[in-house]
Amino acid sequence: MNADFRSDFPIFNAPENKDLIYFDNAATTQRPRHVIDAVKNFYEKSNANPLRGLYALSSQATELYENARGTVASFINAAAEEIIFTRNASESLNLVAYTWGMQNVREGDEIAVTVMEHHSNILPWQMVCAAKNAKLVFLDCDKATGEIPLSELNKINERTKLVAATYVSNVLGITNHVKEIAETAHKNGAVVVVDGAQAIPHFKVDVQAIGADFFAFSGHKMCAPMGIGVLYGRRELLEAMPPFLRGGEMIEYVTKEGATWAELPHKFEAGTVNAAGAVGLGAAIDYINSIGFDEIIRRDHELTTLFMEEMRRIPHVHVVGHPNPLRHCGIVTFMVDGVHPHDIATVLDEEHIAIRAGHHCAQPLGAHLGVPSTARASLYFYNTEDEVRRFAEKLASVRKWMGYGN
Ligand code: C6P
């Protein structure tokens, strides 16, 4: 079954990648033929500057671009005008910080984030807090399991203006209870920003059900092209926010003195948009829907369970985070006694195995757990059991490569 998925991805058919084990899917996934063809077709048949031209080709480009927005909206249970196309999750989070954050946060207020946030969901809030003389508060996680105890939610109070939480940690793979976080935030009058970058590729997201006011993700972590991302925002909030970037196509009317803004979502999409990227994202969603999240979750569970079983059998290897593979969303971070994670990645690269090593852009989490640098394998549904076994065999020899006796 999984061999079929793999053959959907041309990169694995390239002769130079025949034996490639690609376990860096949390950094970026590979692209299926369906997505590559959608982008190619756009440029070969429908390319023009969308939203401007008064001719057929531009209208066609506009239609494809707006159809992709509709596809994204139904994928996460939102309305089309609540979907803003950005470059990536980082830009989506910055958009909220520079607009809602700078407009609403005042001196003495608090912003709460979890300790496991990616830097993209910490630095924008540090910026707002510094500009407004507000306080950044961290919700800590359990050092053994990575779970955020519900008692940490007591740090959210009437001073809290915004809570920013990742749905799934890019280091621990743990899924946070964002619905409970949102309920607590709303009870205290705060808005909730969910970083969905690592969740959206792995399970069905419903922004209404979790109570997200804003939800950010990147296309490239879910089989879509790089350079296209999404910010979902609740309509009333988006309407009250000032634009982030100013320029072409985001205005209603401009005079020498000032301007009025276009309707949602275009108020937040200044300049020529990434139409081919949006079309590619729409195609990626169609592809993921054709597989179905039941199957994706089943593959995640099977592969991660096998992966962690194999890890447990190798002496000197330690998995970071939850002992239950079903709590990992395909992400397994680990250490090997006496070997720096960069050396692990370099030795494995010699064997044509791609993993990530370092701080994973989550340094506050590394400091909290006391492990500033780790190695990370991240799997997706097109990986195979055979790859996991070959990976374990190579990992078992890493210490020998580094000169240890066993
Ligand atoms: N994490 C990883 O290897 P961008 O770069 O904007 O597409 O995504 C940023 C981002 C935001 N939130 C989470 C939870 C993420 O995991 C990432 C990106 C990659 O873990 C690259 S550092």
C-alpha cells in the first residue's frame, strides 16, 4: 500500500535518490506528481497577474487562485474571506503580531505562549511585549512526557490579552490540548493564536471546533510548494485589524492624503500574489483528501510505533518526550550517548539518510528540557517500514563510526 504512495512522489524515482531515506518531513515534505503538475499547468496554461487584468487569461488565473482559497477554507472549516494567503506560517504569525498585537496589547498586559513554541511563535510576541511594555508568560510542559499540565493554564488570567500555542510540537511531536487552552483564554477575554504548522499535515483540523481565533500554517509541510502559507482569522477580528503590508490590490480607494482598504481577505494581500503556490496548495489538499486522514493517521501510528520499538533495542539511544508512539505525530527526537547530534546527522547522511539535528528553532524548549541539541527523525505516510529498519541498522553503528567500542 505505502509503496503506491511513494511512487506518487517523483523525487524518490530519480536515480540519484533511489536509496534515499527522507526522514525530515517536519522541515518540509516532498511533493507528489499531482501538485507538481498543478503548478506546471498553471504556468503553462493560465498564467497572468490575478485580480487585476480585464482579460480572459487574468480572469482564469483569478478563478484558480480564488478556488484554491475555497479549498483551504473547507479543509479547515472556515469561510473563504477568512483565509489570507501568506508566504508561510512565520509570516502568518508576524501578521497577527504586527496588526492585532500592536493594536490591542497595552502596558501591563500579558501574552502567554507555551515553552515548546517554534521561534516563529515566540519572537513576534517578544517584539510586541517589548514595544508595549507587556509581559511574556510561558506555559511549561512536563519534562518527561512533554504534556502541558492543565494546571499551567492557571497562568492565563484577566491580564492575558493573547495566548499563542502550537497544536503539535515540532520537537516532541506532542499534540497540545488547544481546545482547553482556547476555552481558558476566552473565559479571560484573550484571543487565541494556534500554530498549526505541524498539525495540518497529520490530522483533520477544524478551526471552529478548537476555538482558534487565528490559525497559521505553511503549505510546504503538507506536500504543497514552498512560498505559500495561510492565516485563518475570525472575520470580526480581521475586519477590525489594520493592514499588515500596504501596496497594490489591498485598497478600495487612494487619494493624495490617504487610502481606504479592500474587503477581506484582499486587505491583507498586498502586491502580486503567489497564485501558482495557492493552486499547488489546493492540489495538495485534494491529494491529501484523496488519501484520507484515517489512512494518514494509521500510517503515522504504524511507522512511529515500529520506529520507537527499533530505537528501544539500540543501546545508548534515548528518545526525548512521550513514551507512547501514538503521541508523536510521526516526530521522534532522540540522542545517542557521547555523540553530538550534528555528528549523528552527518554520519547518517553518508548513508543517504536525511534527518534534522540541532535546536530545531525551539531553543526555550531545549533549555527547559536541558537538551539544547538533539537529533530528529520525522516521518510521513509515504515512508516505509523497510526504511525504518534500515535507518535503525545504520543508527546502531553510529557510535562505532565515532570510535566507541559498542
Ligand atoms: N519548522 C522544522 O524543521 P515556516 O518556516 O514559516 O514554514 O514554518 C515555521 C514553523 C512554525 N511553527 C512550527 C511548529 C514549525 O515546526 C515551523 C517550522 C521546521 O521543525 C523548520 S525550523
